[in-house]
Amino acid sequence: MEVMENDNRKSSRHSVTVMNRANGEYSVTTGHREDGRRGGHRHEVLVNFRTKVGDCSCQKYQGRGWPCSHAMVVIKNRSKDPRHFVSPFFNIDSLKNTYGRSFRALPDEAYWPLYEGKLIIPPFGQRRELGRPRKKRIHNEMDQSGGPPRGPRRCSICKVPRHDKRRCPGPIGPQNPGADVPDSANAT
């Protein structure tokens, strides 16, 4: 009831355009909220006033089982009560039929009958390995870069390939602190 009351308040800001009254097709334009955000959205609403069933493009009416604010404004526009368009699963008689019969409690596991079906054993050796799984994608010519192939990486200090500035064997000095000095000391 709380949700329906909230939708009823929202429906007062919506406007209805009749598309086909005989088929129950309507177009609803949402109004702006009190905080000024959102609004002006169009929703297509289909309401059958004989069977008291409806559809809305927001999908809330179909999913919840009671009219959304868009369907509510259409129903009120035809001077009907939106509470009569709630799914019959939510009425008191359905509730009584659902829980009217008694339920028998399950007996303790010791009294269960023995299982005589096929024994299912989980596969051994199928555990996931630690770490990130390897890629299974097959590379093709689209994965190659468009430029010419580059050679091995070069040191940014001495420009010699196959090592970087952290492991540069060049002379130690202000330009090259050497391999033994950590990067944090280079920042000074």
C-alpha cells in the first residue's frame, strides 16, 4: 500500500494523451519531480478496463502486479479505482488459499530413506590454479601493430639494449646513479 500511495502522488504530475480509447492505448508524459530533476519522459500504457489488466513501457506494472504511476493516472482519468487493477495474487483470498493448508515438517535427516541412485563423485585434479588464468584467445594479423617492428628495449640513460635505467651498468654519477641505488634515491 505504501508503494501504491507513492505512485499515486507521482501520478498527479503526469499528463495523459488518449491514443485509442477503444483498445485502451494511452500515452503518458511524466511531470517533473519536486526536486526539479527528471521528467518529460513518455510511456506507452495499455489498460484493459474489462479484465483489469494492463501493460506499461516502464515494465513496472507487469513485474510488480499492481499499477505503476503511469497506469494509475490512466485509470484515474477514466474515474476508476487503481486498487481494483491489482493482480488477484495479492488479494486476501489468494493469501488464504496459499497458506490455508497445513504443512508437514520435514523429519530429521536420520529418518530419511537411503539414497540408492548413481553415486556422483566430483572430478579430482580439476581445481583452479592460483593466479590469473591464461588467455585462450588466438591472435591473428589484426593483433599486430601497424608500424614497423621495434627492436629490444633500450636503456634511457646509455641507450644500450637489453637493460633499463634501474640496472644500467654505466658509470655512477648524477646522470646515472647505478644499479645499486634504488629509484627513491634518484628523486632527490
